[in-house]
Amino acid sequence: MLENMNLLERKVFQHYWDDGLLDVFAAIGVFLIGVFWLRDFPVGAAIVPPLLVPLWAPARHRFIEPRLGLVEFAEARDRRNRRMLKLVFYLGVGSMILAVGLFFFRDALPINPTVTLIAGLPAVLLALMAIVTSALVNSARFLIYALILATVGVTGALLGWSPGLILVVAGVLMLALAVVLLARFIGYNPVDSGVEE
């Protein structure tokens, strides 16, 4: 019986992130980070995750739980998830600090920044985070987002785009996919008439 419960929990976890809400939050995050860079305030990018995190639970409660209910995982899985989420968060903060530092000190670097791809570095670092997130949530979709970030990062840098423009473009592309995914989820999982949306 315990083995069946573990198998059921594993299957539920595999589909727990399939609704697209995390995708929307990730895309909005990339977009807003880009907007801060475009406004010549790249340090403001550091406030995006703390602004989005408190919105997660209310959004999930409003749009997902009325359709699928509230899922509570075993304590061992919750601990593992919290560790992985902390890792993703710290990687994100570290990546942004590195990107901002390299951006500000690019003139002091021993390489010619006009020849390098340094403007694409923030997007490439976020692509690495997307790969880690893919492993965390057991979803190949985040590998697609990693590909978008890396491709737009390198291409945008080669075209002479700023880091902000690169992230805005990548964020818009990601958001387009994420909104389609969330809309499909909402369409396929209507709210029961007895449940308030």
C-alpha cells in the first residue's frame, strides 16, 4: 500500500507543474528584469523575484486549486522541493549579481566587450537556471525556455542589443508560450459550479 502511495505521489508530482502558472511567472520575471535593464536600473532586477514570490500562492489558489484541488506532498518531498527551490533562488541571485557586476565592469575586463557576447550573459545565466528548474519540476518545457534564453542572448549580443532588450524579447517569447499553456489548462479544467473561481 505504501508503495502504491509513493507511486501515486510521484505521478502527481510529475504533473503538478503542468498547468503553466510557473511558466507565466518565470516569463514575467525575465520580462521585468529586462525592463529594469532597459531603464538603466539593472540592480532593480534583483527585486523582481522577491516581488513575484508572494504572488505565487494567491495566484495558485485563485486559478489552479479550484480546478485541481490542493495537493499536499509527503514531508520528504516537501523538504527536497524546498532545498531545490532555494538552490534555484540562490543561483538566480548569484547569476544576476555576476551579470550586473560584469556589465558595470566590462570596460575593465581584459577582453574587448564589443567583440564578446557579454550583453547576452544575463540571458545565458537565466538559461542555466531554466535547466535547473527543468530538473526540479521534472518538465522538459523549461529546456525550451533555456533554449529561447540562450538563443536570444547570443543572437541579441551579436546584433548589438543591450542586455535589457535581450531579456525583454526572450521574456515576451516565453510569455507567449506560457500564456498558451495556462489558457489550455484553464480551458481543459473548468471550475466545478460548486467551486468559486
